[in-house]
Amino acid sequence: MIRFRAVTKRFGDGPPALNDINLEIAGRKTTVLIGPSGCGKSTLLRLIIGLLEPTSGEVEVAGRTVTRADVLELRRRVGYVIQDGGLFPHLTARENIALMARHFRSATAEIDRRLTELCELTRFASQNLDRYPVELSGGQRQRVSLMRALMLKPELLLLDEPLGALDPLVRARLQNDLKEIFAQLAQTIVLVTHDMAEAAFLGETLVLMNEGGIVQQGRFDDLRTHPASAFVSEFINAQRGLAAL
């Protein structure tokens, strides 16, 4: 579904944010990009959706190279969720979710049907649709952001630290819900996190990154039992509670 061919990304004269990345992400699977802050995982995600362009190399999505010429058409096929939800404060939950559908002039009846489907999928109470973001809890705002990303039935769903700003109890509940949602969607999903326990719980394939490169990829058990380097073991052991997984 997604392929990186010798991709390097630089910002200014410093060291590359990504350095010669070669990576294939399978379709209809959940892949988690994991690593410490600043390792390049969010940059990788932004290259997929065309928010950034590679300094060198190519990014390919569904057989087509991501270019400026077709980036708008690509974004219609991709759902994108960021850490703080990115909701517009002056729009209600309903208006935020339906924003792109109205932009592309979808019929009102079609939008309403999709809203009903998404409320059921994400377990979001429909009576909250006419509330503004400030009137919603953090967990509710993230559900609204997820519904907005799914409104146009995208082929690909990208999530950048979607649960990072939530307290542990709300985060655990949403992790359980996301796992069920991912299973129901059966779509290509790429999720960014720095939490290895979250990655192990949600991901079928983990891609561990550090300093702009890929250190190791595979299932969590592969990384734990057959670490490719001392960094892999150090990263896993640094996160308490993983020994029980």
C-alpha cells in the first residue's frame, strides 16, 4: 500500500530528519511507527499524506508516487488524525465531522447516514453532535477527530499520537475501542506513538525508529526476543510494565 524508496528529508543544514528510508507498509494491516521524540516518525507520516516533500527519494501510495500535482486527490483518499484532534473551535462536532463532505457537496441525507454510522462505530453519543469542542471531554474530541477522518471512507487512515494528550484511564479505554474499530474497518492504518505498550497492543507490525532511521521492524515479540541492537532492548526495557506482556 505504501512504499518509501531511499527517502531522505532535511530541514535546513542540520542532520537529516529521515535518512535513506526504505520501507514497505502492507495494505489492510495496522502498522505502528514507534520511537523516541525526534526520531522522524511524524515526519514519515506527513510525507505519506503530502504535507511534506522528500529532499530525495520517492514515496508511493497505492502504486502512485506522491507529487504536488495529485496531492489534493490523494488527501480525499486518506484520513488523518493528529494529537490534539485539530478541531475547529467555532464549529460543532457535527460541523467538524461533516466539513470535507460538505466541501465536496455530498447530499445532506448521505452525510446524516454517515454520521449515524460513525457514531455507532466510535461509540459517540449522537446527542453530543451539536456541542462545540470546548464542551467535550478530551476523549470525546478524539472520537470526533476520528469520525472526521473517516467521513469520506478513506482507503488509508493515518494517526499521529492520537492518544498522547489523554489521561491514562481515558487512554486505556480509547485503546480498547481503537483496536475494535481497526478490526471492523479492515483498512490500511498507520499509527505513530512513542509508547511501546500501546504499539504492541494496537499494531500488527511495529517499525522502531531512531535518529532518522529504521532500527528494526516486525511483531512486538520479534523485537523483544530477537532485538537487532542494544537500542531495541534499551527502548523496550525503559518502558515499565512491558515485561508482563
